[in-house]
Amino acid sequence: MGKNFKEERLKQQKAEKEQQLSVLPEMERIAILSHEEWVESEGAEGCKMDLRGKDLSKIELTRFNFDKAELRNANLSGAKIYCGSFEEACLCNCNLEDAYMDAILTKANLEGVQGKNANFNSDECDDAFFNDAILQNANFTRATLCNADFTHADLSEADFKGADLDHANFTYTNLRNANLLGVRNLESVNLYGADISGAKISLKDISIEQLETCLFTPELAQMIQAKYNLMTIYDRCKDDE
């Protein structure tokens, strides 16, 4: 009886997923379902998904597995992903504007994504690559971003409140007006050449060594001067535009 119940449950889950995919063209539907078989069987069945450049905008998907999928240049703008997984997936240059990504993104490649207003709230993004990504006003609150790489990314006005940034890399990253209050492990973050002008940041969570190469506003420069009893402050102040 237990076996029959399990089989019926699997059939029901498959039917529910097919219903979610019904808005997509047949080729995309088949590719996604086949990829799930490929992941679950560890490559013995199904086929690894390649939907590069495809239009998946405004799709709403729950409990789909896109691990190791090829999705570069795909359009996921406005998509809503719930309880999804994109571990080690390639999302390079994807359009993620206004997307809601409730997903595991561990070791995923999101280099060059267009993700203005994207929501990564509470996501697992350890070792993910966000190099050169446009993530203005993105929501990373309570996300896990250990060893994530944001080199040259635009994170202006992004919200990292409560996120874990252990050894994250923000080299030459635009963090203007970003919210870095309450983040965890900020003292381990690489901020070389980062622009933190107007960012909300607590100086008790950051070292003078981390600030040595940053760009910041005159107001923050005065706070740094006062905290570290400096006679002069660096010439890296950047006026607000």
C-alpha cells in the first residue's frame, strides 16, 4: 500500500508540474521535465536542459530543479520561482528584472545578469558569481552569500540587511546607497575599490583596512576620521550626484 501511495503521489506531483508549465511552448516544457529526470537519476535518464536565450518571462514555478541547467541569455524577467534550485546552473546574462527567486543558487553563474529590482530574499547563494551584474535595488535580505563574487557589479540601492557576507568579494563594486546594516561577517568582505557612497553601514562592523581603498561621501569620511582619530582623511571622497 505504501508503494502505491508513493506512486500516486509522484503522478500527482508530475501532473501539477505539467500544469505549471502549460503556458510554455512544447519544447520548453519537455526540456524542463526531462532535466528534472536527468537530475534525479544522476544523468541515467532524461537530458540536461539547454534553454539559452529562451523566453521564460513571468513564469511561475514551484519546486522545480534547474541544477546545472544551461540558461544563459534567457529571459526570466518578472518570473516567480518558489522553492527552486539552480545549483551550479549557468544564468549568465539572463534578464532577471523584477524576478522573485526563492531558490538555492549555490555555485550558480549569474555573471552579467540584468537584475534590477530582483528579489533574492533568504536565498542560498554561497560561491555564486555575480560579476558585472546589474542588480540595482535588488533584495538580498537574509541571503547567504558566503564567498559570493560581485566584482564590478552594480548594487546601488541594494538591500543586504541580515545577509551573511562571509568572505564575499565586492572588488570595484558599486554599492552606492546600498543597505549594509545588520549584515553578518562584514569584517571579512573584500571592498577593494568599492564605491560605498551613501551606503548605510556601521563602522563598528568594518575595519580601517577595508576602507582604505573605498570611495565614500564627505559625511562618511568625517565619521571615519572621528572613529579612528585620523588627522586627515583620504582623498577618495565622492560627492553625491
